[in-house]
Amino acid sequence: MEHTRFVGLDIHKERISIAVAESGRSGGVEYLGEISNDPVAIGKLCDRLGRSSKTLAFCYEAGPCGYGVHRQLTSLGHRCDVVAPSLIPTKPGDRVKTNRRDATMLARLHRAGELTPVWVPDADHEAMRDLIRLRSVVQQIVTRALASSGIPAAARPQARAWDSMANGLPALAVDIGLRTSRAADCISGLCRCSHGCGAVAYPHDVYGVADHVGGSLLAFGASGHGN
């Protein structure tokens, strides 16, 4: 019979909490503490847990931190499920959430087979999906900002402006002072996304970059270049 260690990961931007459930009904569940959320620390964790020669089965909740951990773990030859948070079984009235409790719960439920995995996109799918999501967010921010800016409606960038931005992108980046900003790459991605040219490198702080781009495009539109 295969012996498996079921590893629950409670993942946040900076830290990951870890708990391990040994296989079998009588197997114990141990909380191991926290590590940094970076590839080196995750690699060391795998080496540490793999010393027992047991199969490792990781799991963590789908969320804003994406699928980088999943890709690293599977590339190292380990099983890893990204599970749907809304389908995790919970006890009525149990509303206390801590990193330790969440990691322990994931390890225990993973061992019991009570978690529902979600589809994990490859890197290209994830980049394109995030790009489209960001494009929608930026359009909403720009639309709201222009509506409250006092700029006459006739002078505001129209829907066609999103297409015209792709043609003069280098000049646009310079005009609005984004030569050294990640937002310039973000605008490039938005325009390429609009024209179906494929995924690009994409920053993960969606709303922070969207606010930056939205404010920059507002200034660009106010200067009269967006027509």
C-alpha cells in the first residue's frame, strides 16, 4: 500500500503555512509552521518532506496568488491540487479562520478526498486571462475618471482610442511619462490583447497597475492626445 503525506498549504503573498496529514485514518496531522512564499523556500520544503521517501500530495486553495506554486511542485514531480474554496466542506458555525487552522483543515480534507480540484491553466492561458481581466478593469477606471473629470464628452477618448493606442504606443508611453514604468508594459499588453496578438509578460498586482494606468490615461486624454 502506498504511503502518502498530504500537505495542506495556506498561501498568502509573503508567507505559506504548512500542515501535513499522514496517510491512513489513524495518521496524525501536524502543523509545520510557515515559510516564505518564494521558489527557493518551496524547493527546500519539498526536500525536507521528501526525506521519508513517501509520496507527497500537496493542495491549496485557488486565489489571487495564482498557479506558480502548482507549476513548481508539479515540475518537481509531486502531486498538487488547486481546490475550489467555495466547495470546501465546513462545519456550521465554524467561522474562526487562522492560517494554522486553514492549513491543517486542507491537509485533513485532502487525505479524506473531500476537496474539489479546479482546472489549472497553463502559463499562456493564465497570462491571457489576466490580461483580458486587467483590460476590463482599466477601461472601467478610465471611463469613471473621465466622467467625473469635467472634460467635455466630445474631447474624451472614445472606444476607437483603445485601437489607436496600439499604433502609437512608444510615443504614448513617453507622452504620459511611463518610459520606465511597468504600466507602459501593461498598456502594451492591453493594446496587443485588443488586437489578438497573444499573451505578454504581466504584473500580478492588477488593481494597483490599473489605477496607475487609469490615472495616466486620464492625463493623456485631458492633454488632447486621445482623440
